[in-house]
Amino acid sequence: MKKKFFGANWKMNFSSHQAKNYFSTFNSLLQLNQFKNTDVVIFPPMQLLFFAQQLTHEQYCIGAQNFYPGQQGALTGEISSDMLSQDFIEYVIIGHSERRLLLKESDSLVAQKVQWAIANQLSVVFCCGEPLEIREQGKEKEFIKHQLMSALSDINPQFSHRIVVAYEPIWAIGTGKTALLQQIQEMHSFIQTELKSIGLNEQNIRIIYGGSVNAFNATEILSIPNVDGSLVGSASLKPMEFLSIISSLDK
Ligand code: PGA
């Protein structure tokens, strides 16, 4: 059975003081809760990465929300894969819709990042998801297929285990609206088929759902058989709520 995966995407939130309080609460809650067969990764903003790394607990690790696919050099504001790996940061989020839309990351930059990350020993949480108008036109599968093909078709299947695919319909992110259970199940099964069609070992790739997952809807969403976990945004900012989301699957 695939190991489950939960990511806390903190986005642009928290000072070091707030992060310290978070870790202190989360770590003490973990004294009473053991995750079974589950990877848990917290993705703090860049300024907290290495600070957070000092405060982790053995049951989870720290990942990066972004990096630049290149070595060291003249790239103002960026951080490289080497800088992450030197500090034992393994997971990176790539292709999040906020970076694609607001920061204009193109499909080709996203593909370059995935290839670079895999070639440089990182594990990738690759995000895909359609905007509302595409869903309303009934073209969501075509759209997702294009995102998967452009980023993952050149990845050597032997690295499949280092990829997590997060399906995050854009209209469900931060809006309080979640996709219907049937829409999630259908898309996850479509993604699984597409991963197989490009030669990846889909049995080794976790496919997780993201978009307004919270303590109230988690049990329902995570009980869908082909949902292997979740990428959680706003609800992950509350340690108790994030733990309750993880616990709803990790029983
Ligand atoms: P949300 O964010 O849970 O706040 O909708 C999810 C994400 O963007 O990864």
C-alpha cells in the first residue's frame, strides 16, 4: 500500500515567533499521536526554512515552497536546490497555481524545475489544477493532461517514487469550495491513467487532493479510495486542525 502524504502549505504566513509557537504546539500534540505509514511535510515560507528545520520532530519534515533550477549565482531573491539539500530539505512544491498565475511561471519553467529537482535528489510535490471556466466548459481533463505531459513526460520512471501529484482545482483553493467527491475520484483516476501512459510507475506516485480541505470535510475527501493524502493551505496554519486532518486518514 502507498504511504499517505500530507503537506502543510503555509504560503506567505507566519513570523519566526508565530512559527515557534506553532512547532511547540504541534510537537507536543505529536507526543500523543503517532502517524502510521504517512509522510508529513510542513512547507514554511523561505525566511523560516532553516529556523523551522531546527524545530522539527521526528514525525515530519520541512519542505520548500519554491526554488530556482540552477546553481549558485546572480539570481536575486532565489534559492537553489543545493542550498536546500545542504540543509537536508528534501521536498519542494512545484507548479502551484498561485505561482503559475500570480508569478507567471510558465509550463516550461515548471517542467525545468521538475527535471532539475529530480536530477538533484529532491522530491517533488507537483501541483496541477484547472480554473473554473475550463471546468465549466468540460475541458478539465484535457487541461490536466497538458499540465502533466508538459512537466512529467521526460522524467525517468525509476524516479517515480520521488513524485507526489497534488490535484488542486483552482476554483477550490482558498475559496471554501471543495470539489464534489465524484469529481475528485474521477480526476485522480484520470491522473493515474495518464501517469501510466507516460511510462511512470503510477503505483509509486501518491496522488493527493488540495483545495479548502479542513477538519470538517477531511474524513469524507480522504475516504475516496484513490486519494493518497492532501496538500492543505489555510487549515494547516492551525496545528490542531492540521493534525486532525492527518488523523482522519491515518487511523
Ligand atoms: P487551501 O490551499 O487549503 O487554503 O485551499 C491549498 C493549497 O493552495 O495548496
